Amino acid sequence: MIGLIAGGGKYPLLFAQAVKARGLPLTILAIKGEGGAALKSFADRYYEVPVTRLGKLLKIIKREKITEVAFAGHVRKSKALLKARPDLKTLLLWSSLQTRNDDEILRAVAKEIEKAGARVISPTQYLPELLTPQGVLTRQSPSPSQWEDIIYGFSVAKALGELDIGQCVVVKDKMVVAVEALEGTDATIKRAGELVKGAVVVKVFKPRQDPRFDLPSAGLETIVTMKEAGARVLALEAGKSLFFDREKALSLAEEAGIVVVGVPYD
């Protein structure tokens, strides 16, 4: 039995479709408030679990004899903290953390799931086509100065990633304009757009990040936000980031004069 811990967005739905297309049984554990009828239609078993009820989630995994678990979809930590009513298992895990950044929380939850007998896998095991390919993805390539900003942005984003702060930075003329923290990528881009136009948006895989969850992602909404903010380049880490609605996103990027590139980084 495959288990899906589903947050918001279309990623959980794409994963559920891919699993069922292979004829595999699927139990969906939707974070309360994030599921829906479309997602439920792909489930052999469907549960809604509050984000702070780790004990309940582990009991379901054991009861349903789930052998593999994937995390897909976003959970806004700020929203979760405002509505937090944790059970004992969640409180114990929370108090054991040295920091409460996303990576450490997810690694700790994954460890508890594996203690319950299920292996935590990457959703890209079923959706490899979502990974960003290497190379320039639009007809227009970055200018020499934009390439310099991309390289600089990667170095800054990787350094910030060491601290598990965020996955996105916005740069212009080798200056950091905005850094992602709790607010998310779109809000970071909008904030940068209030300061400069023609910026470069960089999203990277954090150096110590667990590849099984929370890969950096972009898509049509990212391009819409960049267009509104006046940003001109989107650079994603090739093979280690997700690119949703790629065809539509690239079409809009072409229309808006936005360059999109998948950059390898070792």
C-alpha cells in the first residue's frame, strides 16, 4: 500500500494520478483543509489529519499497513502554527528539535514514519517528468550580465540553504534584493518587484536538504508573479527542482519576455 501525505496545490493530485495509473493501491492522508473531492477520487482509503496530529497519522499508517509514504504539496507553516493544537506525539517531537526549520521538521517526521514501518520515498519516483531539465528552456537566453546574476544568486542561495532559511533569492546587478523565508517564493518575488525591475529569480536545492521532500518548485503562478513584479529571469536548479505546468508556464514566459533556465550545480 502506498501512502500519500497531501498538502495543498496540484502536486498531490499529480502523484495520486501517477500511482493509480500504475494500478497500485493508495491511501491518502490529507492535511486537514488541503484535500478535496478531486484528490479523494483517487484514494482507496482517504483520511483528513490535522497537521499537528502526528500520533493519529502514525496510527493510520500502521492500521492500513502502508509500506511506502510520499510527501507532496505545500503546508504553510505560518498557518499551521496559528492553528496548532498538537497531540502528545507532536509535542514530544517539537520539543526534541534543535531548530524548527522545514528540513529538520520533515526529517524528524520521516524518522517517526519509518519507525512505524513505512519507507519514505520521493514523489519524483513516480513523477520524474516534473524535474527541471538542464539548459535554456525559452527561446531567448540570459544576457552576459544576467548569467553573472544567476551565478551570484546560486552562490548566495546555497549559502543561505546551509542555514536552512529558504530556497529562493532575487538578485539584480550582483546585489541581493530579496531572500525567501517563511513567506514563500511568490511573496518574495513581489517584495523584490517593489524595489527593482529586471531582476533574476533563483531557486535552489539546499545543500543538506533531504531529496525526498520539499524540492524547490516553480510553475505558471511563478511566471505570473514575475511578470507582475517586472522580473526577467527564472533560474532553477536542474534535476533537483520541480517545474509544474511547464508548457503553459514557458508560453507565458515567452510572451512576457521572461527567460527560464535550468542550471546544473555540483
